[in-house]
Amino acid sequence: MSNTVEYAPNSQEAAIALFLQDDNGDKLTDILVDALDEAFRILRDEISSYPLN
């Protein structure tokens, strides 16, 4: 594996590439789990705002 980081047009992709380059999978997993928890929270809040018919 090369030590050079390829150009990533998206800053999130660049951040992920740096985590992978540094072999920091645990921290990356924590960040991704937190993001998924936040997405589910937002969806739960959206769903709860709709009245039941």
C-alpha cells in the first residue's frame, strides 16, 4: 500500500482516507456509529411529528 494520499474531491472522503492511512479503524468506526445514531434520531423525530391516521 502506498503512503501517499490520493486527491479526494470531498473533504469527508479525504478524512476517511487519512483514518485508513493511519490504520485508525476504531476511531473511524466510532465516528461512523455516532453519525448513524444521529441519522436515526433525526428520522425518529421526523416520524414522530406526523399524526397517525
